Amino acid sequence: MEFRFPMVKLLDYKKDWPALEASANIFASVVMVHLRNLETADDPQSRNGYKISLMRSFYDKGYSPQQIRDLYNLIDAMMALPKDLEEQFLKEIYKLRAC
């Protein structure tokens, strides 16, 4: 038995960030999360900013509440923050939800 499937290198999408941002495809958002996670591995302050920015973009794209919760869970699992920054992130998310 043999399986054939196309392979994609997610790092290649970094050069096409504007297209990812413009896309309504939820997988584009997942790729954005992955790329920002790699970029901010050693910079928690930047990671916090990107995490907030990504969440804001999900609201702006009009994702459903369930999609936003699912993406939040993904971001939270992938982009861990120190406790103080996590609290700051959550405050910003609560503000977004209130709008």
C-alpha cells in the first residue's frame, strides 16, 4: 500500500504574510499562529503583542464564536506566556470580547 499526498513547508508562507492576513480561510490563521510562535520563541513581550494581534484579527475576520474559541485554545497551547504577560493578554482579550 502506498499513500501519496502533497507536502507543504509552512515556513515558505512567511514571505506571503499579507496574503495570510487577507485570507478568510481559517487554516491561514493557523499558519500565522505557527509562524509567529517560531518568531517569538525567545521574546515573551513580542509574543504577547502578536498573540493579542492575532486574536484581534480573528474578530475582524468575522469568525464564529466557536472558531475564535478553537483558535484561542490553539494559540494558548502553542504560545505560552509568563504569568504576568498571560494576565495582560487575558485583559486585552476580555476587552475585545466586550466590543
